[in-house]
Amino acid sequence: MSARAAPVPRRKSRLRAVHLVSLTLMLVFSVMFWPTAVVLAVGMLPAAAAYVFDQDSKRATTMTVALMNASGTLPFIIELWTKGQTLDHAMALVREPVTWLVMYGAAGIGWLICFIVPHAVQLVLAQRTRMQITDIENRQAELRQVWGEDVRQRTASP
């Protein structure tokens, strides 16, 4: 009898292949576009931190912070591409405090969105519920006026 290894589920093997191809492409592009990789590595650190600390299976916080962080990093990537993609220019961008402020500030706005939006939604839903309760109570009062207080009596359950 030969001992067989447990078959790897097809989905996991496909996911591993996608990760391997993605990592390979990232390494190739990092070598080809080294100055861009430097700016991205520095600029996207908050997104990496969000990925590490986000425990949700859907990674909503990671997506929010990463997309806001990318929106703050993109202007500097475009500037790097339009003014010459050299390592000197990339380092000059990284040395500028305004660059850090914009990139990390955008990521900070992403974190604020993650912290504020759930509370805002909760407040809106609570207010809507209060308004619905008030509407129901007003409707009940109207019905009592039309039908009288006998409508309000409850019947005893058998």
C-alpha cells in the first residue's frame, strides 16, 4: 500500500497559483520600474499596516485604507513618470515632507472613514427607527379616536 498525500482542494491550489503569479509580476515590475517601486513602498506602508491589523474576513478596512492611500500616492507616481523616472527624482519625492503628508494623510482619511461611517449609519438608523415609532404611535392615536378606547383593550389568551 502506498501512502498518498491528501489532495489539495482545487480552489486553494488555484489561489496559490494566483498569489505566485502576482508575486512574480510584482518582483519583475519592481526591478523594471525601481524608482516607482521605491515611492510605492514608502507611500503604501499604511495600507500594509491596515492589512496586518484588519481581522475581518472581507477586509473592508484594508480596502478603504489602501484605496485612499493609493489616491494619495498616485499624484507622486504620475509626477515621477512625467518628470523622468529616475532614482534621484524618486528619492527627492520621498524626502519632501509634503509628499509624506499627502500620502499618509489620505490613508488617515481612510482610517477616519472606517471609524466614523459605522457610527454615522447607526445614528441614522436609530433616528429612522424613532421616527417610525412616532408614526406608529400617531396612527394608533388616530385609530383610537375613530374606533374608541375599546380598541385598545387586549383580549386574554386562552
